[in-house]
Amino acid sequence: MIELSASDVFGIIWLNPNGEIYSNQTGGYSCNHPQERGFFQPITPSMKEQMDEHFVSGPLYGGWCCDGIKDETAIFLDTLFSETKDFLDSTLSKCRVDRERLKDSMEAWVYITCGDKRGVLTWVNSD
């Protein structure tokens, strides 16, 4: 298993049953450790500050986003993805939050779809 919380990670785990098992510390102060099998693609963290503000200091979660995300968060993230202008993050501009996996998503671990590909957007947990 590859533990991503040991690094300053920001990227996508593209879900694939033949890939490595990845885990990250997630869910804000609850410090969850979900796992998925796939292939990791690092991306530049151009949106990280806005994401941290939403999950950590925003009024919706206050650092405790560990039990699924709300549709308004999915809309917020979809908007961030669509506004991505950074060439290195162009993958995200084609992605949307996976509405079928809202209850499985949390701070630092959000399920996404990009066309026919499914993945997990993951980053450094705020705790």
C-alpha cells in the first residue's frame, strides 16, 4: 500500500483494479484512512487554497468533513474544476464530482468522473 499522507500530495487516483493500493489521511479532524486501487497522477495545487477554505474554515464543515459531502460542495468543486486555467491542471477542467459517491467523499478524498474515467481527487488533509 502506498500512503500518500507522507508527502505534500495533490492529485488523482485513477481507479483501476490492476493498480496499486493508495491511502491518504482524510476527513479533516477525524483523520480517516480510506483506500482505493488505481494509478496516481500528481497535479499542481492551483485550487488548494480555495478547497481548504471551503472544507476547513468555511461554515459548512469547519474541519469536520468526514461523513460525505453535500451537493452544494459538489457544485462548488465542479465550478472550480471548470474554471481551471492552469495548463498542468487541464485534466480537472473535464472532471465533475461523482454524484453517486457523495456519501463516500470527504475532505481530501473526493470521488470524481472525467468522461468514462473514475477517480479520487486527494490532497493533504487539514488536521
